[in-house]
Amino acid sequence: AIFTIVDKDTCIACGACSLAAPDLFDYDEEGLSEYVPDDNTGMSAVPEEKEDDFLDAYEECPSSSIKYANEPFHRDPLRFE
Ligand code: F3S
């Protein structure tokens, strides 16, 4: 399974993620991206049928703000770094 979370400290609001995966990423009220399905907690796995979209978004983020792991992030984007 793939878990993800956006590091809002480094997101530069470029928008590539929500273009690549509109069902997964959207802007919050401050204009920074977040992983919508689990409110950017990194606790629920990306749906299998959305994994390709997710990988596109992950690869396209210019600031490496989209984190990727096989375990939950527990709200901490830097949990595995
Ligand atoms: Fe931010 Fe990267 Fe998306 S900079 S808006 S998380 S592509």
C-alpha cells in the first residue's frame, strides 16, 4: 500500500499535484496542497485504482513536498526522513 502526505512547509503551491491527481490533491484555505482523502494525516492508503495518478503527482512535484511511504505517516511528513 502507498501512504502519502504533503509537507506544507515546503509546498510552493505550484499545482502540479492536483493537475495530475485531482481526486487526491487539492489546495487548502491557505493555498497549499494537501492529500484530501485523509485530510493530509497520511493515515489512509491511496486507493489502488488511483496509484498511477498518485505516482504522476509524486514525480512532478518540484519541491519534493509529496511524501511517499508504505506505512502511515501519523501526521508527520518527515516521519521517514
Ligand atoms: Fe505543492 Fe508540490 Fe503540489 S509544490 S502544490 S505539493 S506539486
